[in-house]
Amino acid sequence: MRLIIHVIGISFLLTVFCRIDKGEFGDAIDKGQLTYDAIDEASGLVCGINNPGYFWTHNDSGDEARIFLLDSAAQYKATYFLEGVGARDWEDIANMKEGDKSYLLVGDIGDNLAKHTTIYVHRFEEPKFDRKQMVDTIPAQSITSYTLRYEDGPKDAESLFFDPIDKKLYIISKRDLHVGVYEAILPAQAGDTIVLKKRISIPYTFITSADISSDGKEVLIKNLLNVYYWKRKPNESIPEMFKREGAMQPYQAEPQGEAITFARDGSGYYTTSERPFGLPGHIYFHKRQ
């Protein structure tokens, strides 16, 4: 309880001192309720590329290594298991385009006690949904698993995205009063442990998700109470962009809301949440104004 009060207090202070502009995006539109029982701790959300109009999600810690496909009304469509992969604390999922191939990145990056010396990111081609097969397995040979470590020691994190402009992976820490933004280049094949380099600290805390637009020109991050938005200037790097203050967007706090993603066409962004204490989880859409 003390932790919850502490987090809410910090978030309130951030709300007070952050710039509140006219929102780039509008108020929440309910797209549908998560009713599939197995999705009880939705911790990441991303729009499909090979599956337009669908979402990918996954559970938080304690689940198997699997991702779920949802339709535009948040209804369950399929489960895909990742063969040979662990699921210590999956926290976010992102798109990655390489040539004509579309990949998903799943971040096993949660570490509540900041005790793990390494974290993992798994990359695999986005499966194409076959309506005749609701359960399938992504074979181990089709998955590239990267081992990473922070240059300044273990961190808890729940946010990652892949920048289509500079081709780098970004991870944002969670629990620091000023969270760190870390970057790394993912090689074609997994090898030695990759060092995540800290590029900047930004004055936000308890960040639970982040995403970048499909063209790499816009970034969203969220905590439990707020959503912040940046529009990138021409030739501006991600760390340079984060030197500016984020513009707070309309957001009605969800129960344990931990996921955010841009619409692929840039028309807005979506959020979803876990289902603590049996509370319902929904997918909400915030349309661009």
C-alpha cells in the first residue's frame, strides 16, 4: 500500500509540473473488453503489420512464453507459443521492420528488485493468422534471443521500442525518479551480451510502456496516470528529442494500465490494462484531433 501511495504521489507531482497542452489526441473511445480468461495481465500491446486491424499482446510475469492475437474489438483470435524461450517477466512488445520483413520484439525486461544482471529481447517474424488454427508454435530456429545488460547495473523496465529511423532498440527504465533512456543495436544474429548505453535521463517516473510511430517521427510514453507525447524534429535523435518536455495527452487512468501503441496509420493510439482484482480490461482508442 505504501508503494502505491508513493507512486501516485510522484505521478501527481509530475502531472502538476508537466506542460498540459491542447491534446494532439482526443478522449478515450472504448473499442472492446478483454474477455479471454487467459489474458489476465496484459502488459504489452502492438498493432499487427502482417495482420492489419489486429493487435498482439502478452501477459506479465508468471505466464508461459506466448503471445495472443486480438481483433479490432479486443476479442481473442489465436495463441502462439515461443518454443525454447523463457518468460521470466515479459513487459512490452514492439514492431521491427527490416526490409520486407516484419518482426515482433518481446522484452523480458521486468525486474522489480533490480537484481538480474541480464535481460532478454526475443525477435521473430510476425506470424500470419490462419483462421483454421487458433493455437500454433513459433519454432526455436525462427527466434533470435538477445541477452543484454545495462552499463550502470540492473534496472526494472517495462518499456521498449525500435526506432525505424536510426535502427536502434530503446529501453526506458521504470522506477527511477528520473528514468533512464537506454539504447543498443541488435545484430542480425545473437552473440555476446549487448551493452545498453544510457543516453539521457528524463523527468518522469514509473513508466509502464512506450511506442514509436511507424515512420519514427512521434513517440509516446505512459505511466499509471498520464500519457506524454513528442514530435521529432527533422534529423533529431531520440535522446535529443527527449531533452524537450513531453506534451500530456488525454488519458483516463485504467486499472494497472501498462500498455500503449500507435495505430499503424497514425490515426491515434491505443491503450490497454491488466485486470487486477477481477476488474475488466478494455482496449481504448485515442483519435488524433
